[in-house]
Amino acid sequence: MDETKTALVTGANKGIGFAIAQGLGAAGFTVAVGARSKVRREEAVQRLRAAGIDAFGVALDVTSEDSAAVAAAAVEDRTGRLDVLVNNAGISGRTDGGAQDPTTLNLDVVRTVLDTNVFGVVRVTNAMLPLLLRAPSPRIVNMSSNMGSLALQTGPQLAAYAPSKSMLNSITAQYARRLADTKVIVNAACPGYVATDFTGFAGERTPEHGAAIAVRLATLPDDGPRGGFFDDGGVVPW
């Protein structure tokens, strides 16, 4: 069997996702670039290859169970297994007209945000689990945010986005408990406030800074932590 490890990063065509793909590629992984847009996906693959990284594109819309299944089949056909899954694809949701003020909360916005940020993670994770279970040291990293921390209650009030990350943290813990007797190690990562189009380039951290914790959790030793929530500084309060 080919000993090259393969990592799938969702939403890998830009921002933190692309930086995670770069970081894992630099660590020797073959990187599967998961993205909806064919043009952006192919551009990202070409950029990674130009940097000497073995990369290939995977069409993936995390809001579609069928798309997740097709993506899993594509990865299986290409590599036969999956060593790392980074669930990075996420949306903040619209905020106009008080859409994320809790007192005027637009529940359609909540549904849309949850469909990508939480349900999307479940769709992709469950589609990829059979491939992950074939790997010798499989890792799942869910990209969360300290805005989802009930203890910290940090960041702007975004009553769709922040709870989506709280729920993602809880789902991460559920997966870790379920997979406790397997080789699959599951954790959540907070990249910090990163300057990407997601934040209107307002963050003080580069995408590479934000990606570092994901790369670290994706390459944990077999006795590494499970079911935790981490940033560069260590454990993030739930």
C-alpha cells in the first residue's frame, strides 16, 4: 500500500482552508481540495502544485448528502483511504436587518448557517468515516470558533453563527465519545481572528497562523487528546 497520507480539507479553495491545505501539504500529505466551485477548486489545486504539493480537487457541497457520498467515492477511487479530514467549510450567515440579533433573529438564517456549519460536518464526516477507519492513524479536525464558547461569550453577537459553533463543539465531543475505542482522533480547533474575506480582512492573524492549530491536531500522535477544543494557546474553555 502507498504510504503517502491523504488529507481532505473542505472549503479549501481560499482563506484558512487553503492555508490548512498548504500546511498539510508541506507536512507531506497528499491534499484533496474540497470545494463547490470548479473554477476556484482548480485554481487552488494549481497553486498548491506550484508550491510542490501533491494535490487534487474533490467536488464537494457540504449541504448535500449526495455530494458528500460522491466525494467519498472520488477519494476512495484515488487513494483507497483517508488519513485526515478537516471540516473547515463554514459560513457566518447574513446579518442585515437584525437577522442575527437574538431579539429579531431570522430563523431561516439560523437554518442556513446550521446546514453548513453543523449538518455539513455530519454529512461529510459520516461519508468519509469508512475511509478514515482504513487509515493507521486517522484524524478529524472540526474548525470551530471561540465565539461558540459558552464560558468566554466573546466576539460580536451573532445569534446564528455563534450557536452553530457551540453545537459543532458538542457534536465533536459526541463523535469523540463514539469513536473512543477506534484509532480515529476527533478534536475541534479555533483558528483565532484571522484576516480573510470571512472577516472582511479585519483579523490580526494571517491564514497561516489560523491554520497552524488545525495542522497540529491533524498530525497528533496516537496518544493525543480526544474530544477537546484547542487554539494556539492550548485548551479553549467550552
